[in-house]
Amino acid sequence: MVCSVAAPLQSQSVSPPLAEYQERARSSFQLQNGSIYPITVVLEVRGFGITEAGEVQDLPLDTTRIHVKLSEMSFRIPPRGSRTVFYEAKSDSLPAWFNILSAMSGAKTESGINVRILLPHVVYLNQKQPLQKNEVAIRGLEFDPAGKTARVLLENTGPHLGRVYQLTVGDGRSSSQPAAGFPLLPHRRRWAEMRWEGLTAPTKLVLRSTHFTMDTLLPPSSASLAADSSAGASRP
């Protein structure tokens, strides 16, 4: 019996899971096998997209534009062992992003079931000019008083890739806990959801990116999350 899982078991890991570079990359990542079984690893470079709700969509790599060279494509890692994989990456146009997917087989659960584990090393190749404050627009606010959540729809109106490191909402008296960080892809929208304990909708947003901080008022809230069957929590 073979199981495919998107998240690593406790015994297998990739480090770092995410890396960002300016224009091109010459780097490495490490795979760790903490189990008592040897594992076989097959690497594949894949593209991906991110929906407004933060769902990651697997896509083929655009090899006409993005060029990735790996030090090796398959190998075995002994029990309690590790392996470092080196790679070079560049793109004919920026920004660009891709996954180096490690498919691990040979590990077993405590009950003896064979498990296939998929671990991504996510790479972003950033353009030289960073995302600008005037390229980020707030397109909507939804507040669910019953679920005690608020979510904000952001749009990157420009051609630059950027990353939100911290996002909070407030009402002048209290603030939410920060939402998890996430990328803002060029010309894309992204919902960010936060726990909000207030009885009324938040009125203020504070967003921190690499090169700027946005402190601004929020638009009036629209339909609640409870009434939106397509609502989903944001993911980094």
C-alpha cells in the first residue's frame, strides 16, 4: 500500500522550505531522513500558481523562460542520513517562481505501511526593483461576527513580485493578531484572513512588506464570510 502526502512526516524534512533571490540563484537545500529506513529520492522541478484564496496550484515548469540546473536528479539517503542538493536558476524575464519537488519513497509508518512523501523547496527569483507601496490596493473587506474573522482582499497592480511579512487589522482600540506572511504575485489578488474579536468590522489595516509599511483605512465591509461558500483561509 502506497500513500502520497503533501506534508512531511516527522522523520523527513527539507531545509530551507522557501528561498528568495534577486534575479538568479546559485544555492542548495538539504534533505533529512530521520527514519530507520533508507529512502529513494527523485527530484522534479515544477511551476505553481496561487489562487486568490491562497491555494497552491501545481503547474508544469515554463522551460521556455525559467532555466533550472540540479546537481543530481535521483539518489538514496541512508537511515538517519542527509543529502545536500545544489542548483542554479535563472529566468529570461523576472519575476519567476518554481518548486523543486522531492519525491521520497521507502519510508514506513509504525504499522509498516509504505509511504511516499512529497517535499517542496520553493524558490522565488525577484526582480531588481522591489514592489512599491503604490502598487498595492485594497479591493474589499469581509467581516464575519459569528465566526470572529475578518478578511481583506489585496491586489498587486504592478509587475513586481513582493511579499507581505505582517498584516493586521484594527479599529483604533485594538488590533488583530498578524496574518501569516504570503507573496503578492504580479497583477494578482489575494485574500488574507485574520481572527477578529471586535463586535464591529475593523476600520484600519497595517501592512508591512520588505521596503515599505502601509497604514491605511479599510473600505466598508461587505457580505460576511459565513455567507460566502467559496471563502478560504489564506496560506503563505
